[in-house]
Amino acid sequence: MWFHGLPSLSIHRDRPTGFQVDPANKRSNKAVESPGVIGASKIEGMSDAFSLSLWYPRFRLAELEEKLAVILRQFSAHGGEPGVFSATAWPVNWREAAAFQEIYGLGEHGAQIEYAVNEALELLHPDYAYEFQIGWTLWEPEPGSEPNPNWVRTPRLVRVIGYGPEFDDGAYEQEGHIRIDFGSDAPFLQENVALTPEAIRCIEENIRQLIDLTNAVEKESEAAARLMWTELGESLAARLVSRLNRLQ
């Protein structure tokens, strides 16, 4: 079946406890007014936003730069951009203005991963979070081509966030040492689209791309635990199975 392998998206092993903190980097930078989160996901209709949280054993703040770079590098092998769209350093909590933000762009304008991560983490503090946006391309119906839509590869922005241990009162315990926000689950469900053979093929490719990316991220970053979760609390795998069952 075309959703084979989806249970792997919901793996949640025991989370490692604790966060070993190195002395905070003392470099500082003047805070700038935050323009808000670029490309933040919005739930429309029946769609839901979903994320992947990752935890690491005996994790130290000094390891965050390497882990973030490893995770961002997995995107180019699984439908994503080789460069970073933007980098932001958030102090204390999400209500504060960004201490650092750089918008590079998509495609040839994207920043090299190592450069963008190093630039943002020059402000390495235990009460900071570090957000990177990177392009990721999925099959979606071309707008205005209904009722028999043309399917086209469409880019979206995915957020990869690394948490310092003191950011937002220890949010990493629930959110993960690193969290990936994928945005809307619509490309994997397409609940308002007729499931023609072409539609099924494109949705299947999206699902396989998601599974391969999440497996690569877990393996290459050596995560000890992961959790795929949604804003509305529904299981993405269960919704995919339900979608398929309506064909039968």
C-alpha cells in the first residue's frame, strides 16, 4: 500500500533527560525588531500543521551547531534546497525581538548551510533559540487547474529550530533539542482533491519523501528519540489511513 512505512513517523522512544550546558558565549549583538516568522504555517480548512521533535542523549549546547548543520544537509537529498533561506536567533522566548536575523533567499541566493549556522550561533547562549528556514519541494495541484488539476512541484519553507536549555523556561523538554516544523499536512492528504491515479502517485511520492527525510534526519543526527506531532493533536498516519479507506 502507498502509505506503507507511515508508523515510523510516530516513533516516540523514552526522551533523554537533562541538558549539559557549556559556559555561555559572551558575544552580544544589538537586538533588532522582529519582522515575525517568515513562512509560518497556517491551518486552512481541514489541514493541520505538523512537526518533528528530536532529543539527544547527554546533549551539550556546544553540539547544537553540528546537529543543526547535519539536519539541514539532509534536505537537499530529499527534495529540498542545498542552501538556507533565512537564519534567526531568538533570545529568552518567542515574544522577544530577534537578536539576529538574516534573509538570504531561495535557490542560488540561499546561504551555505555551514555559513548560515555559524553566523547565527555566534550568539551562543543557553537562553536562545536558533531558527533556520530552508526550501522543500512537494507535489501539489496547480492553482486554477481544477477539476482535473495539473500536478506541479511546489516549494515551501520548513523551519528547523535548535533550543538552548534555558530558552522559554526549558521548552526543549517538550519541543525537543531540535524541532522541525513542516507546515500544513495538505500535500500528504489532499482531502479536497479527487484521487486519480496521478494524484495517488504524487501523494505517494510526497509521503515517501517525508519518510525518507525523517529517517535520514534521525539516523545522521544520531537522535535518541523522536516524535511526530500535530497542532490539533491528530495522528498524521491515522488520517492518511482514513483517507485511503474512503476509496474502498
